[in-house]
Amino acid sequence: MTENKRDDAATPESQIDALYREGAVEQPPQTLDQQILQQARNNCRQAPEVIRPAPGFWQKHRYGLSAAASVMLVAGLFILNPELRNSSAPQLSAPASLEMSPQADSAEDAAQPARLQPMAAPQPMAAKRTAPQEQAVQQQDMPPQESAAKNRAVAEDTVQQRARMAPRQQQALAALPRDIDGRLDRLTSAIEVGELEQAAVLVRGIAADYQLTLPDTLAKALNPNESAQVEEAALQQLKQQSFIHQDTAPENAQVLNREQSERWQALLERLKQSLEVKENH
Amino acid sequence: MELQRQTGMPSGEDETWMLAYAAGDAQAFERLYLKHKGGLYRYFVRQLSDMTLAEDLYQETWSRVIKAAQSYQASAKFTTWLYRIAHNLLIDHVRAVKPVDSLSIDEDEPDAQANLVGPQTAEPDSELLRSRQVAWLKECIGLLPQVQKEAFLLNQESGLTAQLISEVAGATLEATKSRIRYAYQSLRDCLGRKTQESIE
């Protein structure tokens, strides 16, 4: 009885389902079937090639090849660019020189740490060289052999001497620009602010590097004082440093042009006046 | 079976065939196609008056299945996936909902349908009447609201449960159940009325 009731309750929907199934005879056209199945077969043939390509040599070894290419690029840069090779050695000892350098008291000096590194670095290449510019700053009254011996001694003791140097002198040496215009700018500013010691170092360095003679009056005024030996060592370093840069600089880099010469003369005159004023005071 | 074990696949043969096809077995797709082609075809034909459009959408559905085979993952039932594609294509092309003509839905009288399809008892040996009823049912299905029609067709053709139909149609389970229930009720009313009209 209960089962009959369930059958009766299911009857209306079952009748509809039966009627629907009886009428559900529509099928897609055969041409449509063939098109779809053909598309499926075509896709089946193409799929393995597209989805799973065999890794080629370049893909398989891509990390090793990229690393090797990077190494070759860096090595090539060092081989083709000797300046990088030369400057790499001083940079290795840069931290020691930075520890020795005094605290910069101006923003300009603080912004030029790179100039300090070559000064503080050991310079074996420069020590072995001889150049006309070096001979020009040697003391005239000293025999060549004795002068050379003294230069070697000074070069060996440079680090120890610099440690004893006055902070302002160290700053002046450390912040020296390499190009003549920069050095002249520096000299101008030193004269203007009254840093005559720094100006004197700059003048002597420029005169040495460019084989310029100083007026007698100015030469006397710039006569070395009690720290003459220290400044002399610094000048030796400046010379040697300039020789290093001559490797890559043109030959006429050590010659002042007309404008620079005029500017040099004017600065000498100003420095002379400043020294006289200071002496009068 | 080996493939199922390797991929942690569900047990359905449809999913197995689909993965086999993705692995390069064209015969697996053919089996899959033969199994589902009629139901999917009628899913479109019964909902669209334009036969050409229905065939285009039917072909486009299979085309998408073929293209997506390589990325197919048996995380869902294949039939659900197939009819979901079909549903999306359908709603992209057919936005308008056709109203049911003069079909009333009276939820307060759930037993009112009794023996509305019963004229065959009045005419026991009527093959002609049976074939007429089949034709009337098709007409009545065409008169159903779109959402009820789709729910009814998915129920009939895909064999999906109400839960899976709701996933295909993007509706809640309760709404899907209601749609199916109303569809049956409307069809009973429609068939009863047509039967009555034929007797008169």
C-alpha cells in the first residue's frame, strides 16, 4: 500500500520524464560530428609539440651560459679598459685611508671621498717610474742619485708621515682635483676663504705638474716651514699620482692653454697679495 | 585507471577519457563525444528557436573543450564543466527571457497536478495520442521561462544533481530546486490543458 502510494506520487514526474525521453531523439548532423572529431584529432596531433617542447641546448644550460657570459663581460671590460685595472688596486686599501682621514669640515670635502682613495693607496707602479715631471721638482742643488734615494725614502714613509700631518693639510691634499680647471677652481676658493696653506700646497703641486716657475717673491713666501718635509712627501705623491693618470691622458694634458695660463697668473697675483696682507697683520 | 592513480583523479570515466585525450588519445575524445553529443545538442536546440545558432553554439562548445583539453584538470565533474561552457555561451548569445504563455504556477495547490497527464488511461491503446503528448511536451518546454527551461533540460539531459545544476547555472541550490519543481508543475499543467483541448 505504501509502495503503491509512492509510485502514484512519482507518477506525474515520471510520466513527464518518460515522455521527454521518448521525444529526445534529436542528434547533431553527421557533418557537424565529423568536423568536431576532425578538429579534436588535429588538436591531438599538434598538442604534444606545442605544450611539451623538448628543451634545447640554450634552455637546458641557460643558467650556466648566462653566468659564463657575465664573467666574460666583466673580464672583457677589465682587459679593454686599463684604467679600471689600475684603479682597482688602490680601492682595495681604501678603508684604511678612510680611517686615517680627518672628519671633513665642509660639505664639499665630504662629497669627494673618491679623491682620497688614490692618495692613500700604495703605488708600486708609480714608484717604479721615472718621468720628466718628476725630475722637474727635484731639488736643484742635490745630486741625482742622492735625490732619487731621498725620493724613495719619502715614498716609503708617506703613510707614517701623513698620519702626523695637520688635518687641514691632509684635507687639502685629499681634495685636490685632477684636472687643471678643477685645481684652479680649488685654488681660487682657497684664496678667497683665506686658506693660504692649502693654496700654497695647490700652487706648488700645479707648478710641479705643469713645470711652471713661480715668481721669486712668491716662491719665498711659499717657502717650506716646519712641515716642509711632510709637504714635500705630499708633493711627491701628487707627482706620482699625476704620472698614473698620464697613462690614459693625452700628451698635452700637462700644458696650460692660454686661458688657463692667464688664470694661473692672476691667481698667483692674488695669492701674493693675500700673503702680503697676512704678513702685515 | 593508471592515469587516475597518478593524478589523484575522480573515478568518472568522462574525466579519465578527457585526461587520456589530453595525453594524445583521440579515441578517448571520440568516446566522450558520442556519449554527450545528443544531450548537449538538445540542450541548445530546445532553448533556441534558431537551429543554425544552436548548431553554432554546439560546435563552439566542443571547440572550447578541445582547446582547453591540455589545461584540463579533473577537479570537477566533466559534465559540469561541459555544460558550464555551454551555459556561458548561451547566455552570451541569448539574453532575453521568453515569458511562459498563460502558464500559471500555483504553489498553494501542490496536488492539483494529479492525473493531468493521464489521458492515456482514457484512451488506452492510443499510439497516436502518445506521440501527440510527446509533441505537446516539446511545445510546453518551449513555453517555460528560460531559467526553468534550462534547469529542466540540465536535469533531463546531463543527469546532474540539483547541486551541480546550480553550479552550472550559477544559482543557489534552493533556487535551482524551485526552478525544477516549477518546471515540472508548469509542464503538467500545460500537458493537461492540451490534452483537455484535444478531447474537446
